[in-house]
Amino acid sequence: MGAGSTSTGEFREHVEVIRSELKRIGKSESEFTISKRVYVAIDDDEERAKARLSSWFGAHYGKADLAAHVSVWGSVAKCTEGIQEVVNSGAEMLMFNPVFDHMDHLEKLRYQVIPELSYTLL
């Protein structure tokens, strides 16, 4: 599972290392599921979403600025785009971590975001 404290770009680099090492030791990629934790805040008011994420990261990790580095936030469309980028970077399984308004986020993820993602079923 890719650390939630890494950006999508960093995650992409880590996936490349994992795939290279699997090849080096003679293991098939199909024997290893690559996953990523995604902090998410779905809100049409992007500044409010970012502020709430920053507040949460500051309270829980003492690093408010980490939110902008590792999270996906904004409208349903913007979050779908950000999550699609994580999938395109090599994530085969995602663990969504909404840090507030949990049930609202889960419903939006289930009914509005996930159906729009493009991925290959193994």
C-alpha cells in the first residue's frame, strides 16, 4: 500500500521501483497488488475543502501543508480526475480516506466518482 503521505508523482516513482524489483527477482506483477491510500475532500468550494483538509492534517500530523501535497480535493469532476491519475500511476486497489463528512463522501465516491473511473479489470 502506497503511503498516504506521498504525492501521486511520488507514488508513480515507487510503483516503477516495485515493478523493477519484482522483475529482478522473477516474480509476476500479477502476484503483487499495488494499492494506494487517497485522502479526499469532495466539495464544490475548493478553498473550503483545502482549508478543512489542512486543518485536519495540522491537527493529526502537525503538518497542515501536507494536505495540499498528498490529497485530492474539489468538485466531483476534479476529484475524479485526481483519483484517475492515481489509478493511471499504477494503483490497482484504492483505500479512500475522507477525513470529514464521511457518509456524504462515501456516497459521492460510490455513485459519482468510482463509476467514472477508467481501469482494467485483472
